[in-house]
Amino acid sequence: MTVISQLSSSLGQKGNDANIALAKEIAETENSYAIKELVQNLGNKDKKYKQIV
């Protein structure tokens, strides 16, 4: 599962609870891949995300 698919907006949820939980998990595990994926998609206006290759 990609990090983008775990965001509140991707899950169809309102609010930031899923985003906050995801941020804590990424910080605790120091998941650099997840951080790169999020940064790569910051300016992405398309609902489809870009995967890191």
C-alpha cells in the first residue's frame, strides 16, 4: 500500500485523523521512501498519484 493511498482524502475521510496517524508512523519508523513519495506528490493536482520509480 502506498503512503498516498493512506491519506484521509484517498480514504474518503473528512478530517485529518488518518493523516496524523500516518505522520506519526512515518516519523517513528523514519520511512524515507514515504517521505519522498509525499514530497513528490505535493504539487500533484491529479487525483492519481505519482509512484517513485
